Amino acid sequence: MPLHEPSPYEVLGIPLTAGVREINAAVGRATKAGRYTRQQVQEAAALLRAPDRRLEADLQQPLPPEPVDQAAELLAPALAEPLLTIERPAQPPAAALLALHRAELAADFADPAPAGVDPEPPVPARYAADLSVLPQIEVPE
């Protein structure tokens, strides 16, 4: 599976500046080469023959990636050193380590005891709900 969708120019094997005669000649060569299906070759040729569709495709199609022959030489300085170095601190001596048991930690994480018998504080009488807080309702006769 190719990494990118082949452009019509790649399908026909022609340069970006190819004219209609070059497109027509390339159709036969591309069909005989067999790299692409007949339908792909015909669609590529039809697209490149129509000037408005060709311009639209040229604007939307990114250029294929350029091959890099000297990739190993270009990357050699970066690959000379390890990409990621992890410096780990030295482990402390065993005598400096502290062992905690679960029973010792239980008191630290226990829920606090309730302060009083009634968990909710009493509401002062002046804030208690009575009939004065209700809206006036007219009762029909």
C-alpha cells in the first residue's frame, strides 16, 4: 500500500509541464507498464486533459516527497550519540531505608471520630421554617 495517493502525473509518468500530446502518448505507455489499473490511467489522463480540473488538482495535490540519497550521512551526527540518556540516582544503603507496616499506617488514614452525638448542628429558632416563608395563597370560595 503506497504511503500517499499517486498523482495523475505519477500514474502517467509525465512531468508537471506535459501537454496534451505527451499525455496521450503516456496513456499507452502507462497501460503497457501495468503499474496502475486501466481505470486509474484513464481517470488520470481525463483529469489532466481538462484545464480547469487539472489546475484544481495541481493546487490540491501536494508534491511527492523527494528521495534523499544521503540520509545516512545527514543523520550520522545525530545518531552518533544515544537519543535518550537516563541518569538514575544511586540507591541509598539498606540501613537508611525505613520499613512501614500497614498497621502503623492505619491510624494515619482512619476516618476521624464524630465530634458530637448529633452530626448536624441545630438550626436557630429565628431561621426555622414556618408559615411566614410561604407565599400568600388566595383560597377560592
